[in-house]
Amino acid sequence: MNKENIIYGLRPVIEAINSGQEIEKLFIQSGLRGELYFKLISLARKMAIPFQPVPISKLNRLTSKNHQGVVAYISPIIYQSVENLIPLIYEQGQTPLLLILDRITDVRNFGAIVRTAECAGVHAIVIPSKGSALIHADAIKTSAGALYKIPVCRSRDLYKTILFLRNSGVQIIAGTEKSDLFYHEPDYSNPTAIILGSESDGISEDFLRLADKKVKIPLFGEIESLNVSVAAGIIMYEAVKQRTLHA
């Protein structure tokens, strides 16, 4: 990651957060204590900024400067609020189409999904504040710049966000092999959020239980699953096809 995209030191990081600077992630020295430390932790929790305790050796690898036990990555994008976006989409007379990514950690997969989503006219990408790929130069490059064009919403509590979407009239369609319904069978012309899970273990069970429909993509070869970015493209463009036909 570009060294120009980091800030360090307790006061500089606190001031950056208070000034509205988007922070991608905080690394904090394990065992750090003190008034400024607790102020920083409180701010990070309030602003849903993901933070991780790490040994001082990791911080020393990130910067040779006097980091005071704190290094932060600056986000290259401004995160949006899905609670604000949904009413706007409806007010503009559009039918929401969103993508929820549950713990997609591979930067290349993440970037490829965002690129396809932008091409498909998806209104927003929703990601958890923890357990998601970092958005940095590599992610921007892999997305072909799409991360600058499509709203990304970072959720502190993805479960509550999904409930909010359901209460806003948005159907939740989960892409999972744990289904007898094929991906082309639901009606995507309705307000829809497509949820896709991590490369290793799929969608969290709690989120699967919230889904209105679970869909699978048929597989005829010996390999048991598709790459998540490919699966995302297949399902998103089914939605595009149906919405084009209903237009």
C-alpha cells in the first residue's frame, strides 16, 4: 500500500477522524493505554472504523516514524449511508438494486465484483466494517476505477442493515449452494439486494435466515463452486436481463 495513504500518532489520527477524514482501518499497538488511547477507541467505535490490536513490530514495518502505537490507513473513497441512499433511490423513481458482500476479503475478487456491479447499474455496494477487503490502490485498480463511481456503504452491523432493507421493501436474495431454487427464478424487477458470501465459507447463517429467497447457479463440471466474482456477475446480469425486459 502507498505510504502516502497512512497517518500515524495518537493526536493526528484523532484529529483526522474529527475532521471527517475517511479511515479505512486502524492498527493499534497491543497493550496501549492512556487517555488519548481510550478517546481514539471511542471515536473508532462511534464512527464504525475497523481497528485491530497488533504487535509493535507490525507498526514498525508500516512506518519508521514515531507512530506512538497507532497507524491508520486513509480511505481513497467516501463511504455512504445505505439508510440515506434507499429513500433517494425511491424518490428518483428507480427500483433499488444493491449488492451485499459478506466478508469478501480477496482484493481482486472484491475489485472485480465492484467493476461488474457498476457496469450492471447496481445502486450501491454494502460491506461490513470488519472482515472485508481493504479499499486501497490495488482495489481501485482491480475495479478499473469503479470504486470511485459506485456508492460503497460500510455497515457496523450487517444484520441490522439487512433488516433495514427488508423493512424498506427490498427483497433479499442470497446466492448459495444451499438451495433448490435456481438463480433465474426470482423476480428481480422488484427492489432487490443480492447477498454473496466469503470465498471460504459462504454467507453467514444469520444472514441466510434473513433472506427472502436463496438461489444457486447450476454446476455441471467436477469443481464444486464458482469464483465469487463470477457468481456475482451471473446473478447481477440476470437482474439486468429481467429489468430490461420489464422496462
